[in-house]
Amino acid sequence: MRIDQSEHEMTYRQHWQPIERLLSNTDMTEFFRQYLMKDGGTVKVDAVYVELKHNTDKRAHATPIAQLQEIHRYAEYYRRIVEPANEPDPALQRSLSNLRRLNFGVAASFLLNLYEDYSTGRILASVLADTLAVVENFLIRRFVCGIPTNVLNKLFPTLYRQARLDEAFSLDRLKSILSDRGYPSDEDFRARLSEIRLYGGGDRREKSRFILDRLEDSFEHKEKVVATPLQVEHVMPQTLSASWREALGDDVDDDHDSFLHRIGNLTLTGYNQEMSNAPYAVKRKHLIGSHIELNRHFQGVETWDFEAIKRRSEALATRALSVWPNFHPQTAKSKQAPERVTGTKPTAIRIGKESHDVKMWSEVLEKVIRYLNESYPDRFITLKESFPKYISLDPSSLRVPRSAGNSYFYEANLSAQSIYRVCEYILQLADCGDDWNIDTRDA
């Protein structure tokens, strides 16, 4: 910055040092990257300081002190965003804490603009809280449906500008934009949450815990979930004992693998070590004796098997619709819901500018599988994790296996409804957005 040599020490003490103190527990480089991206561009980590110099140079109309004061202001916003305990408003603190658990750094540039509006009185705290809830909703639905996050790096830096109407931020405009950016429908969200392997390695462990916490909070119990003492418990254990194998019946390994990490088999408990792989009767006593509302379900369930897991998965997935409700259904695209294709025959499928005539739903699935293989072959891993019963490296695990054109195989013996749902997911995985359509006629 253009600061006279004689003023360097004073400027450092009065302006730069306070910024360093504000960000002492955070990554300053990442703050400056998000600060630079708030105006709509993208900045690589290794180009931050070059871009910062360019930014200050092109704003020659603003004095160096004024620029430092602005940076200090945004540093305060950033500290609240990444360290929610510094946010004095309880509702905003809760909303930020929720987002923090979703590794939401990709949205920080967007949130910096919102905080500026909030601090200057252009939006109310309630609008900011509602906006944070919409972002959480958007991120969690996409996570559950396995939609890749790479496009978000370009979405959020420009989102604030897009969400403005008449020079003011519009929450309704934001909802409209996000609902058209790979936002899963209620049908997809509910179906996927009830069937996917929710728990797993990497960030899946924390996000599955987050989903369970939010579901528990939805009961509005007077004793709120405490973040640390509780752990995620698999009711049907990860390692089956002889008694569990006897209870579940013969040839349980495939179903055990399929149902183990579903949401219906997961709960919260402080008795993780005590329960381990104990029989269900022992676990049930611990669960129904806890204050966790999620565990009240087990009071009426005397046998824990795959059907019980399926029923609870569906019940929790339905409840999740009220925790993360569809925020803009009135502008949803008029594509068919999966259940409406039953009793129809496809006549054509269009993906982008490509169109193919088809006669059977199996042909639709084949075209979509081939499209993914040609466009994004690396995403078959995600597809397999999302649909383990339909996508496999082992053809013998499928009833009617067909080659995907690579080392993967897919299940060809599926209903029209299942094919539509799988294809809809694959086309989201392939970043097609809404640029596709399946024409049908009555069978």
C-alpha cells in the first residue's frame, strides 16, 4: 500500500496489528482469498497476495487507511463466520455453528457480503438467519444426494450479485437461484436419505452426526443435544457376533453391508463402549433409558432386523423434510416425479444438445450410463457408493448385469421409477442441471 515511510509503524500498530489479532486463530491467507472473491471473481490460493496488491492498486481513489479499515471490518465478519462463538446474536451463532460443521468455507465470500449488509442495517438479523438456513438446506440436500461440490467454488462468489433486486439483497431471489442449481427435490432427498450409506470415512462421519443432531433438535426437547459426550451408534453392529447372526438369519453378509450405515441403523448415545456389538435386547435397554428423543422409537420395536432398519430409515427421511424443507417449490421445474413414470413408455431422451429415440426404460438407463462414462468416468465411484445395489464392479452381485463401458456394471432389471430416479441422479452428477428431458407416452 502507498503509505509514507514515516507512518509505517503507526499504521501497523493502529490498523494492521488489530487485523492480525482478529485472525490469530484463522488462516489469514484464506481470509484474504474470500475477501477478494466477495466481488464475484475466483482467486487461487497461490495468487492471493498478487491479487491483493492488484486490488489495492486499482482502488487508488481510496486512501490506504480507508482500505485497511475496510479489511478490518471484513476480518471481524470473517471471524464470526469461522468462529461462531464470537457472534453475539444467539440465533445467528446457532446458524453459523450448523454451517461450520458442514465445512462451508466455499460459501464464506457470499457470507461476507451478507454480514456487510447486516452490519449497515440493510438487512435484519432475521433475514441473515433465514439466509444461513437456506444455505445449510442447499448444502445438506446436495450432500445426501451425492451431488459433486466442485461447481460450488464458482457459484458462491457470484451469488450475492445474482441475488440482488433493485440494488438490495433478496432472499426470495436467492431461493429461486439455488433451486435451479442442482437442488434435489423432496422425492429424491427422501429416497436417497433412506437408502444411502450415510455413515462412513472422511467428512461423512461428521455430516452423519450433524444430520442426527439436527433431527434430534427437531423434537425441541428441553435438554438440547450436547455436541461432545454423545457418539453415533450402529444399532446393528459393524461386526456381527454369533448371536446377531443367529437373530438376522442365514446369508446376512450382503444385507449387513447394505443396511449397516443407513440412517435407520444410526442413533446417538453416550453408551457407545458399553453397547458395542451387544445383542439388541441389551442395546434396547440403554437406548430407551436415554433422554435422546431419537431413541424413543426403540420402545415399540422388540426385534431389530433389516425391515426394522428400512422402516426407521423411511421415517427419519420423512422427518428430514421438515428440518430441511423445500425452500422454493413454486419455481421447481416441471419434470416428472419418479412415481409418475410408472405405466409409461419413453419415446426419447435429450441430454444437452444430444437427442436419442428410445422404446424402453432400459434404453434410457443405458444412454445415461454411457453419457456419464464418456463425460465424467471418474464419478462412477460416487455413483457406486450412492447406488450399491445397482452399480458394482462384480457382475455376479447383480441380477441382470450390463457393462457400463468401463470396469463397472449396472443393474438392468429395474422398474421405470427406479430407472428415472437413478438417471436423474446421474445427470446431476454429470453437471447437466435441468438441461435434459425424457419424453414419455402412456403404455
